[in-house]
Amino acid sequence: MTATATRPAQAPRSRRRKSGASRQNREMWVLMLPALVPVLLFSVGPLLYGIGLAFTDAESGRNHVTSFVGLENFGTLLADEEFWASIRIGLIWAVSVTGLQFLASLGLALLLNQNLWFRGLARVLAVVPWAMPPVVIGLMWRLVYHPDAGIVNTTFGTDINWLADFNWALPAIIVMGVWSGMPQTTVVLLAGLQGIPKELYEAGEVDGAGSWRKFWSITLPQLRPVIVTITSLDFVWNVNQFTLVYVLTQGGPGGRTRLPMLFAYEEAFRYGFFGYAATMGVTIVIVVLGLLGFYLWRQMREAS
């Protein structure tokens, strides 16, 4: 009688692969946990709390009992003409600053991408506003727009009180917003320009393309993903802008520069209507997400 050797049973390869993948997933979540906990505590937690607060009549004061009011705050907000006026001002601010900021940053990025003397120093100087605190920027621009000794009136020989004039206050803070937001946009666009293969430009030169033709046919299409990303982020940042405008004008004159975030701040911390201010915050988020979603949908549709 001959003994036949039996091969030990082995787990199927697919099962071993799945078990290895699940172990890697567990390890990934364990490694990510220290970074996720602060995000959940300081971002997701307050966001959920603010959404819940929007459905209450929370106010300041020790004797006030907060109660659930459902959609009452949203109904009041729909009829609040001052809030929708601030939304209009905020959209003018955000669209103007984002558009002008992109155009100025693109021109500066194209310049810094050239082989110029002191290019390294120029790149460092270009990001200086990025390193300045918003409060310092606001105070500096208050001096720039000073009606008596400001550099604007001194240079152009005007006597306009830029921050108190009903016609010039909003354009004045738009210029300040463009200047303060240019560095990060310039850095991102410059990184995108440096990532474009030089072979494409060489092929364009072989085909006889000039500078403008190469810009429209090579540079802009190659930068499209970067442009969509940075303009989307800039729009969100500009809508949520608070510090710069608060330091500069505090929403004046007569509410001409009162952005939505300033309006919500006043309702919460000046008048004590926390529930109503939270409703404003939720509404602003919905409006921004709607506009941003439409913009991204248009960009993806054109790209496809």
C-alpha cells in the first residue's frame, strides 16, 4: 500500500488579496485618525451645531429658553430685504475680486515664469502680502485711502474720502481684496505654468505659432484644471471674507460694503440673535454651493 502525499489546503488567492487589502485599509484609518479627530471637532462639529441652531430661536441672555421653531427663521429671512441686499453686495465683491485677481495673478505668473534678472527675489516679493495678517493689511489700506495724507489722493491729486463715499467705498475695498489675494493665486498659476511640457511650445514654434497663438492654444488649455480649481477656491474665500472689510469699513458707509458675513456677525454678536444669524450662515452656504456647482458643471461640460 503506497502512501500518497496530500498538498495542504491553501486559501484562494482572491481571499488572501481581500484580507490583505482590508488590513491595509484598517492601518490607513488608524494612521489618519490623529488628523481626522481635529477636523471632526473643529470643522464638522461646529458646522452641524450651526445647522441645528438655525432651526431655533437662540438668543443672548441668561433667562432666554431656546426652543425649536422649525423653518420660521428661514421665512423671516426670505422677507429680509437688507440681508438680500448684502447678498447682492457680497456677490459683486466675490465675482469682481475673483475675476480681477485671476487676471492680475495670471499676468504676474507669466512674468515670473520668464528668465528675468532677480527672478528669485521677485518671486519672494510677490508673496509678501500672503505673509501679512489680514488686520495689518486692513490698517495699511486705511492709510492708503486716508482722505488727507493717503497715497491715492496724494498721487492723483484728488480729495475723495474713499472709504466713506457711497460710490467709491465698494470699488476701494475690491482693489484691496485683489491685492491681498493675488499671492496665493499667483503661486498656484506659476506652478501650473512650470508643469506645462516645453515640448508643446517647441512643437508650436515648428508649426509657426506666435506668442499669442501659443498662449491661447497651449498655455490656457493646459492650465484649465488649475484655473478651475483656484478660481473656485478664491470665490469661496472671497464670499467668506470678513476681517479685511471689517477692519477697513465695518460695512459702511450706510451698508454699501456690508458683506453677508458682516451682516451675520452683527446679528449674532451685536444684537444677540444667534439662531437668526445661523440661518443666514446656512443660507449663504446654500447660495455659494449652488453658484459653485453651476460654475463647475459648466466647466466640465465645456471640457468634455
